[in-house]
Amino acid sequence: MLEQTQPTQPIIRFDDEVEVAARLVPQFGYEEAERIIEMSARTHRPVDRVIADAA
């Protein structure tokens, strides 16, 4: 029998990510916004918390 594995990446709804990116890109630029979103997904912390911790 095949063993099912859990995805290694958290599931993020595309709409949520686009909405967050639309808010962050004008303020931080594309690359930094992408890094913030990825860090939020990886650590399961809200985007605002990731930004506050980085400041």
C-alpha cells in the first residue's frame, strides 16, 4: 500500500496571497513582499507580525 504524505508547504489560498501582495508591494517592493509572504507561510505567523519582527 502507498503511504500518503502531508504537503511540506502550508496551504495558502491564492486570493489571500494576492490581496496581501497588493498591500505590500507598493510599500516594500516585489522581492521584499515575496520574502515576507514566504516567511509568513513558513512560520505560520501573520504577515503583520513578520513585518514587526523584521523592523
